[in-house]
Amino acid sequence: MMGGAREEAVWYYRLGEQTLGPVPWTEIEALMTDTLDGPDLLVARGGDQTWRPAQDILSEQPELASGAEPERVGWVTEPEAPGAPAAPETAGWAVEEGGPVSAEPAPLTVQRPAVLMESGLPREPGLGAWISQAWEVVTGSLGAFIGAMLLAGLVTIVSLGICAPALQAGLVLMMIKRFRGEEVSATTVFEGFEYFLPAWGLALLAVGIALVLNAPLMIPTLILQFQDGNQTLLGILNLVGNVWGQVVSLGMGAALFYALILIVDRNLGTIAAVQTSWETTKTNFLSYVGIILVLQLIAGLGVIACIVGVLVTAPLAPAAQVAAYRYHFREAT
């Protein structure tokens, strides 16, 4: 009876701006373990009037708890089937102390769990495992990735950079497909144009944040250069500015670590993807900064090895990020 209650696909949950479900409680349990804390994860059964923290539900219904490892699953989106459990009537409501604060319903995305492809790579923890899997994925389809990098570079130059964010999304999509065990070709990179607007939104947001954070040093440096001011002070400002710029770059890379992957894999909008990425990385922020630094060093090794080395090492960073994403977001890819 208890096992049956845990396995009934009657639960919905909120992630970013999306309502996902119906899923069994085992998937809610997996999210509480790997992605979100119980008090932060809002859930509801079909037909419920409000969202509630998963931890509160678990306290009231202890029979839902189990030490058993839930089945690891991926997700495929499909139309809501006739007879499926009704979604919460207030699917878009935000829950705070005192109840729902908005009666404006959000669009409902109905998804069902699907067992990962047998040919897909397993989810493994740790940067070493993620880099190892990234190497396996990239070298396993090296011709496709080199071709994709060359095509992306050519189209980026011809389009004066306009197509760059979409092509980056296409490269991420290639990584996701390879981790699933699917075949890809160099032209798969052009499928990233399906995410043209949110990918551009992410790029613009990142540039905007970087400009704001760097402005306190950039503005006085530009003034001194324009006025031909004190060269010693100008040199100090340039040095400090370069160091601070690297710090900002690493910090933003950590905060937005999963944003583009979330746009591609879950079709999230820019803001929802950024929020979800930040909610996941902020608790281990310095660790993610370290990961970004290591991935940049690996890319730097490719520069030392000239053009061929860059074409091999450049895809390793997004591939390692997808490997980390698959581990931390159990219901993804």
C-alpha cells in the first residue's frame, strides 16, 4: 500500500516558471535529494488548490518516505493524455506564508518519466568523472564536433556574431544527444536556431551584468586614457581591471553554469533558466568557480596545440557541463 502511494504519478511540482508532472513521489524524493531542498520545492496533487513545500507534505504523510533509491529517469514531453490526473487548479500560483499571492495561472507543461536509453552514459559524480565522460563523448564523434566547430566559426564570422548564441546552443544540443547515445553530424549544430531568442537573451543578460560589474574600474580607466592622465595610475587601474574582469568572468560562469543547457533541454526562457541555474549553483558557488577555472585551463591547452588542439578541447567544456547537469538534474536528458 505504501509502495503504491509512492509510485502513483499524481504529483506536480514547480521548477523555475514551469509546472512539471504528473510524477510519482519517488521523483519528488529524488529532486529533494539532488536538486532542491524540501522546504524550497513546491508540490501539489492533481486537483489541489495551492502549492505546498514538499517537506510539509512528507511530515504529514510519513509513509511517502523511503530509503530506497528511486529509479533514475529522463523526461520526454507529450500532450496530456485523456484521463490523466488533473493538474493543480492553481498551477501558476506562488505560495508564501499566508497562501497564494497570484491567481494568474502559468502554462502547464505535462511530462512523463521515461527510462534513460540503454546506450546513454551513466550519471556520475565529480569533476574527474565529468571530464572523462566529456572526453569520451567528444572523441567518440570527433569528426562531427570538429565539423560543427568549423561551421559555427564560419557562420559566426559571416553573420558578424549574430548567429553565435544559437550555434552555441546547437553545440550543447549535440552534447546532450551524444550523452543519450544518439548519433549527431556536423550540421546538427544548426538545430540550435530553435533556441535563437532565449540564447540571445542569455548572451545579452551576461554582457549587461558584466558591464555593470566592471563599470567602476572601466570608467575611470577610460577617462584617464582620454585625458592622457597619470600613466602610473593608469597602469595600476589596467592591472586591477584585468584581475577583476577575470573574477567577474569566473563568477558569472559559475552562476550561469546550467543556464544554456536548461534552455536547450527544457525549453526554458532566459530568466527561468538563469534563476534555476543560480538556485542550483549558489550553495556550492566556489566549487563551480573552481570547475570553470579547470575547464578554462583545459581549453587553454588546446590553444597551445594550435588550431587542431582548439577544435578538440573547445567542445570539452560544454560536454563536461552537460555531464554535471545530468548528474545534478536527475530528471533531465
